Amino acid sequence: MPKTVADVMSHSPIVVRAETPLKEAVQIIAERRISGLPVVDDVGKLLGIISETDLMWQETGVTPPAYIMFLDSVIYLQNPATYERDVHKALGQTVGEVMSKNPVTITPDKTIKEAAQLMHDRSIHRLPVLDGEGQVVGILTRGDIIRAMAAS
């Protein structure tokens, strides 16, 4: 019988709330040597995920979108909404301001093969594991999958 996500995921993962100060999330990620944290609401439902990539905006800053002037009009060569989102991430002070919303998730009953395929196809490093109510019950990382492969 193939192993499921529930067999290899980390149970009861460390989570943060949207109002958690960014410095606190950075501290947790650094001390625990993890690459991201699920962000939940008061009842444990997933709101988003904060990753090292999201936190990098704090250090790297933002480059304004390229534009050209034509007859006293500004014509953006890139979507200015993307710039606004990036500025918000770079200036954010709470987890909710910099987290990635709508993360890809998985349920505990899926096979490891399905999880690995999903992570590969979406180029993601971690999957929050949700129960039927949308609550975070675990987290599955690429490392968990590799360890499961090595053990079999």
C-alpha cells in the first residue's frame, strides 16, 4: 500500500497568525531552521504562507516598473499593480502584509507520489496539509518526501 501524506508529514506544525510581527516570524524561521510557516486565523484555518522568499523582499527592496513618457502620459511596460504588491511586501511589518495568499495545499489522504508531483509541477518546497474543515493539520516538505523514499 502506497504511503500517504499523513504517514510522512510533520504533524502539528508551527503556525503564525496574520497579526504576528514580522520580526517574530523571522526569528522562528531562523531558530527552527525551516523555510516557511503556515499563516492561520483564530480557528486554525489557513490564510496563507510566509516563506523565506516573502521575507527577502524586506532586504532587497523593490524596483519600480519600467515606463515610457508619451505625450505627457506615463505608459507602464509592466503591470503597476505588481509594483504596488511588491512595495507592500517590502514595507510590511506583520506576517499578513507579506505572506503569500492562496497557497497550494494537500489533504492527508493523498499519496506521496501525488504530493511529489504537485510540488514538482508548481515548483514549491512545502505543502500545508488541511483537514476537511480547512484547518492546518500538518506540513509536508520536499525533505519529508526524500526521507520517505530513502526509508522504503
